Amino acid sequence: MNSAPPADGPAVDVRGLRVLRGGRPVLQEIDLTVARGSVTGLLGPSGCGKTTLLRSIVGVQRTEAGEVRVLGLPAGAPALRDRVGYVTQAPSVHADLSVLANLRYFAEVLGAPRSDPARVLDEVGLREHAKDLVGKLSGGQRARVSLAAALLGAPELLVLDEPTVGLDPVLRQELWQLFHRLAEAGATLLISSHVMDEAARCTALLLMREGRLLAHDTPRALLAATGTADVESAFLALVADADADADPGRTASEGVS
């Protein structure tokens, strides 16, 4: 990981973030922090604003109000270019190049060590596909190439938008093991998902619904606070409470169908 001494403060600090699309709110008054060295899961149903929040954190989303700071700097600051790795839902690599050629290209752009492509190929389990054209790989393999590109240069913060979608259970487990190894080595990971059973693999959770943050806690504390046995049940309990607060005439049991 980066050899600079660790700085004080969170890896990500968001205050009063508001994003509009077509005049309608997509994110509403989001406040959150992501602790350095954590594996933080951003969970919620599709369309709740997860991708918009991640885009705001990496500095590519136009915002209406609020402040987003990453590693102590404004989101999107030029100095963060080689300190933040971002993996979008759609693979962001060149289909007409081989896996290795893609990684060599991105390593040169980032100024990463010449040995980095070989290192990240091993980390994502793609060494045997190094000479294959990306366009001929499976969807899961292309997703791993995008992840490998994001790992070049050993970024301090990795922002991953649903990196395990469409992957088989064995590969999902291997990637989560990799995520935790990266965190143990000093990186911070922010990982979005709509699969609630992945929550147990995180050290901290952010639960979203309809552009708002419902909870920000550890999995254990979240279950204790809601008196539930799993994160999906905790999420439904939080939704019921939020609906009841919005409409006091409804009971908590009426809030979940």
C-alpha cells in the first residue's frame, strides 16, 4: 500500500450531500464517514442512489449541495488520481486489447510500477488469461479485469460499485477474501451491493433507501439495535420505522407487506 504515513481523520467524509436529477432529488442530506482501513458495505435496493453516492465520492458526479472530502481532500481533486481506485458496474477496460495489454496501458497512465500488472493479475486470479482478449472473456472475468486495473498502484481507497454481481459463489468468496487482505494491508474499501447476505462480510454498513441513509453502523450493532437476526430483516425493520415516522397513522406492522 501507499508508503506515506497514515493521516488522521476518515477516508471519506460526506456532509449535507444533495444531488438532483431532472429537478428531482436523488440523494437527500447525506451525512456519513468511512473509517480508514475498513471494509464498508453500501447496501440498498437497486435505484436507491448507491451509484450516485459513489460517483459523488470519486468526484465525477455533479452535486447540488454539501461537501465530500476524500483522504482529507475535496472529492475529485487531482492529487487523488493515483490514491483512489474506482470500479464501475460496467467493465471499464478495452475489449479489443488483451488483459495484460489493458493493465500495462493503465499502469502507464497511473505511473504505477512496471511490475504491477503481474501483481494484480495474481491478486484477481487472471494470470492464465493474461493474453486473452478482454472482449472474449466472460462477464465475471471482465469484471475482474476492471478490478485489477483499479488495484494498480496500490490505491489507499477502493470504491467498488457492485463488484460481485453475476459471479459464482466461489469467486465471490475469493474476492471478499481479497478485499479483506487489502484492508489488512492498509487500504480502505467502500463496496456497494444490493445483496444483503454480503453485509456479514463487511466491518461497517451503510444502508440506503430512496436517496436517504437509513443506518450507519457495524453489522453486529445494527442487529442489536433492531432486534433482528440478519441484515435483511434489520433493513425491513428500519424501513418500517421510517415509514411510521413519515406517517404516524401507520403501525410498524403495516409498514412492511
